[in-house]
Amino acid sequence: MPDQAPATQIAVSKNNPCPFLRALVANGYVDGHIVPLGTLTEDIGLASGKTGMGLIRAKVLTYGIAMIANGHPLRSVTSGAILDELRNGPLDKHGAGSRILDVDGQVNLEQIERFASFGQEYRNPDGGTEPGLNAKQIETFMADNLKRDGDKARWTYPIMMKGEWPVLLDILGKGEGETRYLSVADVRTLFVERKLPKRITDRLPAPAG
Ligand code: HEM
């Protein structure tokens, strides 16, 4: 589909396949190339809105993921994560994910429709209802992604996937408990426009430049 991201955005490499990091890069919150692990951990910690032990857990998880993401943990610790070299790295599941983003960084809208098909209508705390997926529905969606990949799926993928959609639900989700859901509209905006909702960016320091 044609790129619908605002023209004022910073271009993001097709070799950055993470929708969350793509939004941070596109809007100037982190550099698109090398980001020190401390900066990445700090920003994702702030975006999570967590405090206390929750914040510590989020930071440790982010640090761990970012450390291994380029396949050179020592280099990542000393100089930072290379966000435009994530594709084909240890976290790249090669099609066992949602397939919303293709290898050229283009969005497949029909894959967003497929994502939505695993969900239902939820009561939006801001008023009305909207389609979304709760934790259980996200699990079903991820299991189906693995099934779709067939024999190519590796045993590490289910572990890696726990740090993706469930964390996105944790950060971006609306509502509480069993009815906490990831809004399909928010997911579409994240992938297509590379934008995080204002309630999340309000937690971050103003972008550089
Ligand atoms: C709170 C922080 C983060 C969130 C919410 C998040 C969320 C996600 C989501 C939802 C996906 C999409 C998977 C799919 O399409 O099925 C993804 C993919 C990915 N993320 Fe992140 N991510 C976060 C942090 C990171 C960090 C710190 C790194 C590494 C530096 C990273 C690297 C990747 C990579 C390489 C993929 C592609 C995996 C694949 O091939 O499916 N992410 N992430």
C-alpha cells in the first residue's frame, strides 16, 4: 500500500521490522541507526508508564532484547543497538510473525484485517466501543502465526513473541483485566502512520531536533 505516514516524519529503514521502534525513530525519539542500550531502555521504560518493580522489569526485559537483537551482545552493550540492522538478526522470525510489515517495510492491510479477525468489540474507556484483541485473543493470534509458518517456525519463536504483541498490549492497551484490549485502530495507526497514541508520547521527553 502507498506510504501514509506524515511527510514530516524521519524515514525509517526497511531493516527495522519492529513497529514500536519504527514509531520511536520516525518521530525523532531515538536515532534510526545506533542507540545506546541505556537510552533505549530509558525511553521504552518511560513509554511503558510503569513505576517501581514494573518499571525495573520492563527495563531489564528491554535491555536483554536489545542486547541480543543484532547478534553481537558485547558490541551492543558497548556501542548500542543498531536499529537499521535488525532484519535477519536473531529476533527476525522470517514470516512467523504477523506479516503486517513486509521485507521492504511496506504495510499489508489485509494482514491487519486478519489480526482484527481474532478480536471482538470492546467497551472503549474513552466512550463507545471499538474492535480489539485481549490477552487471550492475542495468544490465539500468535499461535496461528506460528501454525501458518509450518515447519519453518523455530522453538525460540514463542519465547521471542512474548516480548512483542503481549508487551504492546501491556503498553498500548485500554481497559483493565480480561477486558484490557489492544485496539485495532491503534495497531493500524502504529504500523501505517508510524505513530503512537498521544497518551504514550506524552510520557516521553520531546524529540531531539
Ligand atoms: C516495549 C518495547 C517493544 C514493543 C512493544 C515491541 C513490539 C513488537 C511487535 C508488536 C512486533 C511485531 C511482530 C509481528 O509483526 O508479528 C515486534 C517485532 C520486532 N521487534 Fe519489537 N518491540 C519492542 C522492543 C523491541 C526492541 C528493544 C527490539 C530490539 C532492539 C525489538 C526488535 C524487534 C524485531 C527484530 C522484530 C521483528 C520480529 C519478527 O521477525 O517478527 N523490539 N516488536
